[in-house]
Amino acid sequence: MPLKHSKTKKWINIIAVLFTLHVVSTIGLIYSRNYLMYGFDLSIVALFGVLVYKMLRVKDSYAIDLEQEILKHKETLIELEANRIKLQNIFDSIDVAIWSHNLETDKLLITSGIEKLYGYPMQAFYDDAELWKKVIHPDDDGIIKKRAQDIQSGMIATSEYRILRPNGEIRWIHDRGIPFLNEKNELVDFNSILIDITERKRAEITIQHMAYYDELTGLPNRNMFMQTIEDQMKEAELKKNNLALLYLDLDRFNVLNDTLGHSFGDLLLQKVAELLKITVDSKGKVFRRSGDEFLILIQFNDESEIKSIAEDIIQAFTKPFMLSGQEVFITPSIGISTYPGNGSDSETLLKRADSALYQAKEVGRNTYQFFTEQRDGKMERRLNLEHGLRKALANDEFFLVYQPLVQIDTKKIAGVEVLLRWKKEDEGIISPAEFIPITEETGMIITIGDWVLKNACLQGVKWHRNGFQDLLISVNISVRQLLEETFIERVESILSETGFPASSLELEITESTTMQNMNEALPILIRLREKGIRISVDDFGTGYSSLTYLRQLPVDTLKIDKLFVDDILTDLKAGAIVKTIIDMGHNLDFCVIAEGIESCKQIEFLLELGCLYGQGYHLYKPLLADDLEIHLQNNMVIN
């Protein structure tokens, strides 16, 4: 306001001059009584009035401006206070504290967020400036010492450390310290911004755990295994020690999983993980690789130590697992490779333990096998077949052949059994005995089995249209397929899609695997039979069927296993068994078929026993559809 003050002073000076002139003129009038002087005096008075008026206006304007300026100052103060409150609210709402310490004046400034971070009242930090240091986790003392060195040298220090709150809770702090040095490079002031990062750290720990530990069992996973085996191989090399890798797989777990459901399967895997940890204990470390596969690493001096642990594991599985009040038995197979004997890197050890595991499966399961070079060739062969099978459907390498079911006295054809064949792209025909077990173990049998059933039904429709309406089509079904949750729906879908009648379809199940899963298989077989589909029990006589179960099964046909038919002419016991099966089958109103007939004398013997139907190379070999149709035209049984 300096400009307005100078103007006011000018107006006062003018008024003073005019007032002086007015006094002088008034005195002059007293003595002269001149009219000119009267006029001059009146002019001065008028001018004086005008000037007074103007001065008053300027004064009013000045007052108004002053009032407005005061108002603006008030508004600015209000806005500053609002911003201060807003900033304070922001600091209060987030887990952030600011610590500012002037070392020259020993003046300390702390924001209220310190209370939320540390759990102590703010005054406690003013009372004890070292309190923040005293509550740091003992394991993080090294971090604080390094931070102090950086601050002292003028470097901005960013640290993450843990603190202990009064209630014992551990919190993570992110601390960014900013130092200020004087011209002598002495620390005179520093500020710290403190942020609570506990939730972030917990998330990092969770992510770390998910990356290296199995969510279902809590065991270390394959990622952790790969790290651990590398470390243990280095350690074994330094200590001139040995390392064993045990590759464990649960026998027939997929069947059990499909039968009882995946929730039961998951529960079983959890129980198995607990059992393995208890059994191996401090002698080694257990990992879950995937599915029902587990890995165990053990450092050892003598091979007998590994044998002892493997035997302990197999023995531990002899007791049933209790799953929701239900007893479940399962067995393990174990393949073992050793370092450095069987390989110098983790991938080789893993591959060779897998090869030994395959051998354990081959010799009957529920056992362990050490890797040998001879077995490695078998494993490579299996892996090669498995790889080929995964591409076989897409490459159109599968095809079907049909072996007639025959009235053995007339050689008339009553039906055909559908058989799967594989012509591998780079090898030619692969034996079903070699590749079918692989499809069952890997689960590929589900997809391949659907392909077989669909194409068999499509071929059956063609034969029916060509005049062979009474021809029965018999398709082999594995227990893995039978117990799959949507099996019945898929069969119905294929029959509907192809238009093949259910009454002309027969599904063959093997006695041994069906008896092992009778409680689960029986209701499925009953539903299939209710839909008009015939049921046949293949390889009968090898599965020790309970007569009670046999009476309950909705079976139409019993097929006597080839093992018994082979010896009926030379082994009296084999002949007696075959006669018993035939008589029992007829008494239960089953159709009885003898498999593997290879001579006329076998046919004569079977006819004497009352067996009217048979199957074998002596009667008909498996034929392609076009070749079989020629025989159908001359030898088809008309029902």
C-alpha cells in the first residue's frame, strides 16, 4: 500500500496550502472589504470542499482495498490450514512416517505415522531417540550397520528390515535415509521416510512358496528339487560322498483316482506325502514332482543304506490309508539312480531313475529297482513309443482289425471282436502287448478308446446296411475307461452319433481288473446293460472271481482264457477247469466262448464239453473290414 499513502500525503499538503490562503484572504477582507477578495475567498472555500470530498473518497477506497487484502490473507491462511490438514490426513491414512533430525541443534521432528508403524506412542521416540534402533529384529543388525555407514558418508541409504512391535508382532520397514553434510563433510542433518511393506513381503513370501513348494502336499516341488540336487551333487563331490535319487510312483493311482474321485485322490496324495516324510525322516529330503510321482534325495556311503530306506518305504505302504473313514490300499514302485555312478548331471540322474522305475513296474510293481545300462534301453524304447502314441491319432496311424466269433462246429460267424493296431510311422506295426499298457498308464486309453468305439460302430452300421443286421460287434474296454466319470454318456453319444443299435454292441471287460474294482464297476455295468448293451467277461478263469459277484454281474458272455484252452488236451486239470467254467456259465445262462483255439482236436474236445462258440487263429485270424466282409457273405450266422 505505499502508493496510496503517498497520494494521501499529497492531498493533505494541498489542503494545508488552500487553508493558509483562505486564512490570509479572510484577514485581507477584514481590512480591505474588497469584493474581489470575497470572491477569491469563496473560491478557495469551494475548492477546499472539493478537495476534502476527494480526500474522503480516496480514504474510503483505501479502506475498501485494505479490507479486501485482509480478506485475501484470511482466505490464504484458511487454504493453507486446509492443505495442512489434508496432508496430515494423507500421512495418517498410509503406513508412512517421516523422521527428521538436525544434529547441530538436536531438533527432532517425527510425523504421527510412526505410531502406526512401530506401535509405540510418538512421545516415546522423543524421549528416546534411539528407540527406533532398539526395536529392530536382531537378525537384521547387519543391515542397520551398513545403513549407518552409508548415511555417515553422505550416501542415500535404502534399507529393508524387520522391527518388533510391543505385542511381539514382526513388521517389515522400507527405510530411505537422506543425509546432509556440511562443508567439512560432517553429518549435520538427515531425514528418513519409513514405509510399512509387511503385506508386500508376505506376498513375496507367498509367491516364493508357490514357486518352490507344492500347494497340495506342502512338499518342495520340482523347481526346488532341481536347485537342491545341484547343491547336493556339489556337496557330495567335495565330501567324496554319494547321492541317490529315488523316483517313486504310486501303482494304479489313476484307476483309484478315477474310481473314488479327484478329491479322494488329492487326499491320498497328502497322506502319502506325510508318510514319506515320516519314513525318510532326516535320512533324506522328499519332493513332489507331479501327479502321483515323488522324488527323494539321499546322501549315502554304502548302497545297503539305500536298499534299507527303499524297503522301509515299501513296508510303510502295507498299511491302509484312511480316507474319510474308508480304507484304501495302494503300493509304490521305486526307481533308483546314483551320483556319480549313473550320471554327472541332474537330468541324466532323473532320466535313469525313471528308467529304473519303469523296470520296477515291469517286474510286478510294489518293489524297487536300481538303474542298469540294460534297463536304460528299455526305458528309451518306452519313451519313444509314448511319444509316438501322442501323435498317432493325429497322424492317422491307428487302424482296426476284426476277429470273428464263431460257431465252432459250423465255422459260421456270429460276431466280431474289434482289435486295435498301430502302424508307427517310422517302424511299422507295433505289438498291442507293447503299446496298450502304455496307453493305460498314461491315460491316453480314454481318447484312443473313444476312437476305437466310434469307428467300430461306424463299420458296424456299414455291415448292417449291407445285409448283416445280426452281426454282433464286441469292443474291449479297459477298467480305466469303464470307471471314467463320463463313460456311459460318451458311449450313448457315440451310439447316437453313429446310429448303431445298442443291442448289437458288446463291451468286453477283463475279469482280473474288474474284480479289483467291483464295487465301483458293478453299478456302471448294470446301467450299460439296462440300455441294451451286452457285457462280456474276457480272460475268464484268471481273476479268481467270487461266485457271488459273478451272480450279481449283468453278464451275457464268458470268454475262457487262452491259457486254459492251450492245455486242455495235455493237462487234465486244465480240461477240468474248462469243463467247470462251461457248465457254470450255462447254468447261469451265459454264452461261453473259448479263446485261442489253434487245432481241430481242441474244437472236438470243446464240443464234447458243450462249448459251442470259439475264437482263434485256427478258425479266423484278425482281418481288415473289407477282407472280413467276403467271409461274412458265405459264413454269416442268421439269427
